Amino acid sequence: MPLWGTYPYLTAMQDVHQVLTFMRCLLEGLSFLHLNRIAHRDICDSNMVVSCYRLDRDRKPFRDDLRELRRGTDVRYAFMDYDQSIQLPLDVSVKDCRRPSDEAWMGCDIYKPLDVSLGESLYNPFAFDVAMLGNMFRVYLSEAIPTLPALAALFDGMTTHVVSRRFSADEALDFFKSNFESLPQEVQDTPVTLKVNYEMMSRPELYWSKLAPSVQTQWSRFRAPPLPRWWHFLNWLMQIPWCYRAVEFVRRTFRI
């Protein structure tokens, strides 16, 4: 059992192999949680740990240790902080589960999807988890897309606003395994320079534009549709307090 450190320094990952190791660990972790019907509900970069630890808690040598660990095959990542989590009966469907939308406002807001932004009365906490993880991937890992074009498809599959089309955790993991587990060593060794870009969550066309049109077409079946015009109009109305209360009342009354 490794000792865990809480400073994963995600932008310090240096090549494709390191990025894919990080993604695989978290996708496997989320798949395991959902298999046991545990919804984390607070996924963010500050709620994960890495298998690197120093007793002195000195961040400078910790970063050096982590850099060396990432160059090998032993580094692991995991979720932590389960105070907002819930566990449901094993016969609950991860695709059809519905919970009161008030629960979606718990925890860190940074990576939350739009599932409850228009006064929805119910939400799917498992789909919500997948979208939060997908949003975090988009923010940190979009610079790897030119080398790994299938990432754009994975990101959209995990974060599409059409919840019924969104990947489950198992589906996201299966997609990852199918497209990334047998890459040639020279691709895995390709250097990447990561940077944080929160705009990637609201403007996915930015990371799709990193790909040639022919490559975009290859993955187009996974591309999320744009938000419809009515969504933008309703979102505008929801900024008016009485409109928000009216829409919320109607949706809660008729459960729509």
C-alpha cells in the first residue's frame, strides 16, 4: 500500500505516457466507485492524491520526487474526500438514477456540468461524476489532443449536455482502453506541455480546432452537439430572480 501525497501537480506531467497513466487511474477509480454504486459528487483536482509522499511535507523536493516517480511505471492516482459521497443500493441503474437536484450544489463548483443550471428538479449523480471528471480532463489535458486525437472524442463523450448520450464511467474506461492502451512506445514518449485552460469547458471547439478537419470527421460521431438556442434564452431568463423562482417552481411541480 503506497503512502499518498496530496499535491499531484498535474501540469508538471511531461509526456503522453504520464498523461495516460493519470487518466487511466482516475477512470478505473470512478468505474470502481460506480460499480459499487458510490457517487463521489465532489470531483476536483484538490480531491485526489498521488502515490508520492515526504515526511517533511517540503513541496520543492516533493516535486522532484514526483517527477522521477512519473518517469517510471509505479505512480498511481486516486480520489479522496468522500464527505459529499453517497452509496445507493446495487440494483440502482447508473444510467437511470435520479436524485433531488439540490444535492448537486454540494462540494466544489469548478468542474460541475450544466445538468441543474436551469432549475431542474432531478439529476443523475453518476452522470454528474463523469462530467466533472471529464471537465477536469478538458481543463488540464487539452494540450495533448494533437498527439492523441481520440481525447477530443473522450472529453465530449464524458461531458455532453445531452445526459442520455453521456458516457458512463465504464463506457469512458472502455473507450480509453480501446484507443490508448496499445499505443507505440514512440507515441507514449512524445513530450507534452500542459497548461490550465478553463475556457475548454465552455468552448470545446477550441480543442477540436487542434485537429485537422479530416481527423475531426473521423471522431465526429462522438462530438457533443452545441447547446440549443432555447437553452441560452432560458439561461438568460434565469438571471432574473423572479424568473428563476418561477421556472424552478414549474419544473419541481411537474418534475420536468
